[in-house]
Amino acid sequence: MMFRFILIFLALSYQLSAVSLISAQNTQESDQQINDFSLSGYGEKGKKSWEIFGKSADVFTEDVQLDDVIGNLYGEDEDVKLTGDKGKFNKENGQLRLEDNVVITTSSGARLTTDSLEWDRKKQVVSTDDPVNIERDNMIAVAIGVTGEPNLSKVSLEKDVRVDIKPDQGQGNEEKIIITCDGPLEIEYEKNIATFYNNVKVEREDSTIYGDRLDIYFSTIDSSDSPPGFMHNKIEKIVAKGNVKIVRGENVSYSQEAVYTLVDKKIILSGRPKLVISSTGDFDDASFGN
């Protein structure tokens, strides 16, 4: 009799252990699995302002895990599309994290690619610490880390920045220009300016410019197909500031500021300019300030 009681007790103990194990596994699973997940937000007058799609979704208490994610942001002047292989949407703070093959495309033609991206829907800010690549018209920028607006009209590329500006025949940019800096690079398309900081280097076909800071001023284009004040990649002038050095062949100039205009291809040096000239012909287009 005692032996039978022991067997029954062991059997019950095993069943309880199995139930406990199953319960522990269930707590790690999603509350609900959904195919073709979608979520939308609306602004004033019931106009849709954003939406998120996923091919499939695992719904947890705080997060929604998504596959094949598409996010759309509808602005007054420009629309933005975000895509990624995977995503996690936080139901509490409205933030969306995208991972693997992340791409941002804007209706004006800008494109950003990276490995992961955080989209703060409430603050309307995107950010990542991963390498990024941004393309717009004839300009390609690569860096590590970026923070900015989803439509890429105002962004800050954090470090190890390189910008390649390809020749744009007939638009004033008839030479390839490569600009590098330690970072950051701040781009404000509404103000038509890009500012490079720390260890800036500009490589042109016939010269190299060094400085602590570099401002590039772009021209705007008037087109019915572009948002108001849209910046074109036609460079009007380059302004280098702080410990400026310009190397042209064997000739070197030093100053605190240098202004290079692409239309007339002239350089104006100011702030204690100094020239070290090996031949007299190379600086015929340079002017001097105080």
C-alpha cells in the first residue's frame, strides 16, 4: 500500500512539473500572432499622418515584433517611406525600431540605407549608431551614426564622414569633389547649407583644402515637382574656416578663412594670409583679404 502511494505521488509530481514547464514556455510566447498587421495614426481633420505595415506580427504586452516592415509618413510637402526586414513597435512610447536592410526614401528623391534605425514617431526623429549611406542627386554621403528628421531635410552625420559630389555638367559643378571630416556633418536643406566639422579635407582636381570647419552653400531650384526651398546639389561657394591650408601642386597657402566660388573658380583668402609659392602661375585666381 505504501509502495502504491509513493508511485501515485511521483506521478502527480511529474505532471505538476510538466505543467509548470509548459506555463513557463507560454509566458515567453506572444499574446497574439497576426498576419498582415497594420497600424495608422491621424492628425488634424482626420487626415492620415502615418501608418505601419508588417507581413506578420507577434503581439506582446509592450511591443509588437514585425516582419517585412513598411512605415509611411505623410507630410505637408513631402512623404517618407521606411522599410526593414524586421521591426519592433513599442505600444507605450510609439517608437519603431527597424533592423536589417533598412531604407528611407523620400518623395523628393533622397535615400538613406543602414543596418538599424530608431524612429521616434512622436518627436519625428530618426537615428542610428550604425554606418549610414545617404544619396541625393549627384551627392553621396557616408558616415557612422546619424540623427535627423525622417524626410532627411535636416540631419547630423556623427563621425567618419565622407561626401562625394559628382560632376554635374551644365549645372556649375563640372569637377568631382570629395570632402571628409571627423564629424559631425550638419545638413540643413531649408537653409541650403552643409557644415563639416573637425579635420576637414576637400579634394578637388587641382588642389586640396584643409580647415577646422567648412561651409558649403548650395543653390535652390524652382520647380513644381519639388518642395518649396528644395536644395539642389549645385554648389555656389565653399567657405573654409580655422587653420586653413590650400595645396596646389608645390604651392601652399595659409589663412584663417578661404572662400572659393565655383562659378568663377576664384579663391579669396583672409585672416593673415600667407603664400609659399614655387611657381607664379598657379595662384593667378587667388585674391587676398586682410
